[in-house]
Amino acid sequence: MLLPPNHWLPQAPLDRLDLDWLAAAGIQVAILRLDLIDPLISGNKWFKLIEHLKAADQAGAQGIISLGGAHSNHLHALAAAGQRFGFTTVGLLRGHPQDTPTVNDLQAFGMQLHWLGFGGYRARHEAGFWTPWQALYPDLWPVPEGGGGLPGAEGCVQLKAMVSEQLNGLGWNDYDGWWLACGTGTTLAGLVLAEAGEHPVYGALAVPDDHGVAQHVESIVQEAGLQLPAYELFDASRGGFAKVDPPLLDFIAQTEQACGIPLEPLYTGKALLTLKQQLDTGRFARGTRLIFIHTGGLQGRRGFHSQL
Ligand SMILES: *Cc1c(COP(=O)(O)O)cnc(C)c1O
């Protein structure tokens, strides 16, 4: 069994996010701290893996093969889960062999690594990409990049219940929407399915427009048969995935100093800064209550240490 028998459903705390610019705009934000669910398997990545692990178990697989970059939070969570729960993991990496804190962890967690180069990695969406890998690892279940697709989204549906159960503790009876960082859009799609139009989900795109996030969300929503999805995407990439600039780093440092919550520059920092920019343009009326998801990813921050 890849999925632990008790299904290990960690609870993330929902806390108030108190920042002067939120107060000035009259907006209330609660932050779901997925970064705190586990020291190693952090953030949204565990939830995205759950249904993939179930499918692997049903197929009788002995482990998981998946893909990512040299700072990948997805591969990190997968490798840590494999070590903890005792299943095999293989990672197909983008680019050429390099040492990063993430790669060192993957090896320490016992993940078998293959470096695909850049061209080889680009071929990941082509038909037949998995064929040689499945021949090499017939007992492993392939999981798409970032744990995406409908199974990835379905694992995130439960985040709505996790938040609903904790609203009372904040003195809230309801909320007006979600705000979160998007890479593939899978986590957002899970919330869109969970809400089924009840509350809108706002996604801050950490990747440029041409990465096909909107199409990925659309295809998940259609596959799930949801008629009236309620979501909106905002560009938060600041010129490219992994592009980091001084105002962003200042904002992250100021946020951590003001409320003690650590953010990283690729996803959560960009998402919160983009919310601030939207408030500056008057996008949300005073009195709006939002749930901001801290999607984790702090392990990847080690790759940016010299800049932070
Ligand atoms: C992977 C990741 C995301 C993006 O999640 P998607 O489901 O791919 O949109 C957001 N934040 C962090 C910290 C991540 O590691």
C-alpha cells in the first residue's frame, strides 16, 4: 500500500492574517497554513498526491514515477512521502545534473533520479513519452508534472471542509472567496470543484500566460462535469516563473517581519503581492473576506538564499 492505512489527513490551521495594507483596504483575510502540515511533506503537494496514490494502489503499483525541476516542491513532497510510507519513487528531472538543496534531499529520501536534459523534458506532454519509462519501471505508477489532472484536483476538494470547520474559531460565519498561487492550476481546480459556484476562487498565476493554466483548469472542470465554475485568474508571474525582483523580496521580508509568516518568492510571495496590487486598484469592496492559501514551498526557498 502506498497510501498509509489511516490516509494521513493532516489538518492545517486557519489563522487571521493581520497586515496594515489589508486593514487600510478594509479587507479581512484568513490564511490556511498548508506550509505547517508537516516538516517535510509541505503545502498543497500532499493533497494533490492523495488520489494519485489511491489509483496506484488500485493498480497494484509499488511506487510512483513523476517529473519536476531541480527545485521542485512536488518531487520533494513525493520523495519524502515515499521514504516515510515505504514506497519506491523515481524522479525525471528537467535539465542537466546539478546540486541543489532540493536535489540533495531527493537523493537522501531515496528517490532514483534521471536527468532528461531540456529537450527531453519538453517532450513530457507528447504521446509515447511514458512508454520507455513504463518499460523500465513496470511496477511504478506515472504521475504528471506537479501531481496535476483531475485526480490531483480531487485531492484538494477537502480543503474547503478544512476551512469551513475553522471559520467559527475566527468569528466568521462565511467568506467571499479564495486567493491562492497557481502553477498548473490543479489546486485551484480542486477548490472550484468543491465550491461548485458557491464562492469564487481567485488564482494568482506564478507562470506566464502561455503555460496553459486556464486550459488545464478548464479541462479538469469539464472532466468533472461541473457546469458553472466560478474562478478568475490574475497574472502574478512578474515577468516569468522563478523571476525574482527586489520589490518582491522587500515585500516578502516586510510581510515576515509584520506577521511572522514566511513566504517564498516563486508562489506565495507573488500571490500575496498580487492581492495587494489588486486591492490598490479597488478590485474588492471593503468588508470582503478572503481565504488565502499558504501553499507551502518553503523548502524551495533554500535555492534563493543568497537573495533573501
Ligand atoms: C506547486 C505549488 C503551487 C502551485 O500549485 P498548482 O496546483 O500546480 O497550481 C503553489 N504554491 C506552491 C508553494 C507550490 O509548491
